[in-house]
Amino acid sequence: MRNGRRFSLKRGLTTAALAVLVAAGPAVAQTPLPVPDPLDARDAKRLDRMEKVLRELRSIVFQLRDTGKPVVVQPADTDARIAEMSEKLGDLESTLRSVNGNFETVTRELDQSKRENAQLKRDLATLAERLTAAEGKIAAGLAPPPEDPAAAPVAAAGDPAKDFTAARQLMLAGDYDGAEAAFSAYVANYPDAPRANEASYWWGKTLSVRGAHSDAARAYISAIRGWPQTAWAPDAVVELSRALVALKKPADACQTLGELGRRYPKAPAAVASRAAAVRTQAKCAA
């Protein structure tokens, strides 16, 4: 009974409300619409963002359903992007600092190498000057004595090849006095002959046999002038150093032996062994 009365009351109120709205219709139609609230624009942006998020969630759900694989969600908001770019920029700056540090290290090492090379060139130039001075000193100290007018005349020149062969045969036969005279004549008669240096070398050998170390040293110096690349040249260097030791000039002997390894690095083992013995005798620095 009460329910029936309530329903009748509600229906009556509804009918009355409709009547009022119909009666007020023209007035409502003539009333201007209110100006949109600024908050509506912000609400619209929020709705757009929510719709975007919903679309992404839907895509994630479908991807998970279709593939069955874990889904990697990429942040879509600006703050996350800025944070990611900031991290990458930090890594790039760290890499650049490392590269700059390496570049500075390489630059310092290159400058140091340049300084060391320049110093090495100066040292080599100084050494070359000392060697040249030493050679001049040896040559000056062993200069040949002035010619003696009463000395025996030099034999007349003939055939260089025959005269050299004859001098070598005298030496092989053990006639060192005859060989000494023959080689001395050869050097005087054929100073420009192809075998003049070799003749000086054999002449020095004959002089060393009889202990004429000063004359022998001069002969060896003439033999190795220009540092000829021949089989006998390394032995001539060792013989010159031996003569210098005998003349009480160990420093000059050591300098001469120092040239042996530089000028003749492939000297025979026997020559190298004799050079080592002379180096020990002269007390050369290691």
C-alpha cells in the first residue's frame, strides 16, 4: 500500500517537473550559454593522456597475449626521455674526457721522443767529431818522417801486377826483408794502383815482423784509408791496434777497435777473436 503511494507520488513529481520544463522552454532557449571553463581544456589534455596510456596498455596486453614473451615498456613521458638523454650525454662526456686524456698522454710521449731523438743526433754528431779527431791524431802522431836524401833510391817502376806478385812470393817464401823492400817500392811506384792499399797492408805485416811498430802503424793507416771493403781490411784494423798498443797508445788502439765492429760487422771469427785479445790488452772499456 505504501509502495503504491510512493510510486504515485514519484510519477506526480515527474509529471510536474516536465510541465515546468516545457513552460520554461522558451526562456531557456533565449538564455546565452556560459563561457567554457579554462579547466575544461586541462581536463581534455588529461583525457588525451589517459587515452594514450590506455592504448599503450592495450597494445601491451595484446602483445603479451599474441607472443607470450615478456613485454618491454618504453616510457612515453617527457621526463623519462630527458633522463635517458641526460644519461647518454653523461656517458658521451665521460668518453670525451677519456679520449682527451689519452691524446694528451700521446702528445707528451711524442714530445719526449722528439727530444730524445734530437739528443741522440747531437750525441752521434759529437761521436763522429771525436772519431774524426782521433783519426787525425793518429795520422799526425804517426806521420812519415821526412825523406832522407841518403836513403836508397826506389826501384824503377815496371808492371804493377808482376811487381805485386813478386813481392807476395818473397813474403810466402819467408824472405821478409825482400818482401818489405818490394812492397815499399810498390807503394812508392804505384800509389794509385788498384792494389796499392793491399800492398800497404802486406808492407805493414813485414814491418811488424821485425818490430818496426811505428812504420807498421803508418802502413796500416794507409791500407785502411777509406775503409775498403776487402777480405784483408778487418785484419789490417786489428794489426793497427796491436801496433798502437806496442807504441803505448792504448786509448788510440781502443778507438781503432771500436771502428772494427762498425765498419766491418761481418769480420771473420778469427779476426774478432784477435781483436778481443787486443782489447783486453789495451784495457778498453766494455
